[in-house]
Amino acid sequence: MSDTPAKKKISPLMFLPPLLFAGLAAMFLLGMQRENPNELPSALVGEQAPDVQITMLGDKEMWDDSALRTGKPTLVNFWASWCGPCRVEHPNLMDLQAEGLTILGVNYKDSPGNALSFLSELGNPYTAGGADTTGRMALNWGVYGVPETYLVDGEGNILLRIAGPVTEREVEGRIRPALEALN
């Protein structure tokens, strides 16, 4: 027998936990660097807006794909009368409409009577609107829930998505800068 100590082999599996931890830490760090870490990103930003699939909402003027290609920026707002945050954002939409911004409405899975009462009570910020009674259009646009709003350039490309109400902070921090960048 020899008195030489045996060399211990280091298993490659020993490096796996630190590597997994480093990868996870990097993902968290990147996620925290986003402007709003709570907001889910949209795969549609920078892409052409999906097809418009709406039906009549009372006697309101309807809109189609051509309304997104007028050469002017447009907001597309998914809303419902049963949605509390939709009431919160409504005054901001009215203000944007008064400033001349075209806003197209999509009433999401709502009863026509309730939707029309909502607009009658709070005012109608929409240049044109329609109903998405089945939720098919919202699904194609990647809507997670109402309210959700998309800024579309005059060529039909989605510039930004606002998940949740259009608050004054969203108007000043995201919508206005995006509109100014178009000019």
C-alpha cells in the first residue's frame, strides 16, 4: 500500500446549482430593468395591428382596418361597462378626444344596453366603436383584460400597449412622448 493520498475528482454536477442560480438572477435583473416591471410585454408592439372583428354597438359608427391607416395616430381602447378601471380612465380618454386624438372603441363581452348606458352617462370619447361580443378580436390583439389600449401609428403599426387604465401618468409618460416622436 502506498501512503500517497488519492486525488478527489470534482463532479461537473457541482457547478450546476451555481449556474442555475446565476441564470435565474440574470433573468430577474433584466425583468426589473423594464419601465413597468408589473406590465406584461406585448408581442404586437412594432407589428401590424391584427384584423378588426367587431359588430354594431347600437347606432354608433363602426370602424374597420382602414381606420388604422389614415396617416394619423389612433388609440384603440378595449373597454366594458362592468369594468371599474374603465370608469377611472374615461375622463382621460375624453380629454384626449377633446385634444383631437382619434380613439376607436371596442366594447368587450358586454351587453349592448349596458355599454350604451355607460357612454350615455359618462360621454362618448370614441370617434367610432363596435362590440367584440365573443372576445375573438381581443384574443387576436393579445388583450389580457379590460381596459387595454393600443397606440397605432397612421400606417397600422402598433407603437405601444397600455394594460390597465389610461391614467394621467400613462398619458404624460408614454402616450404624449410616443405621439411627439411621430411628429
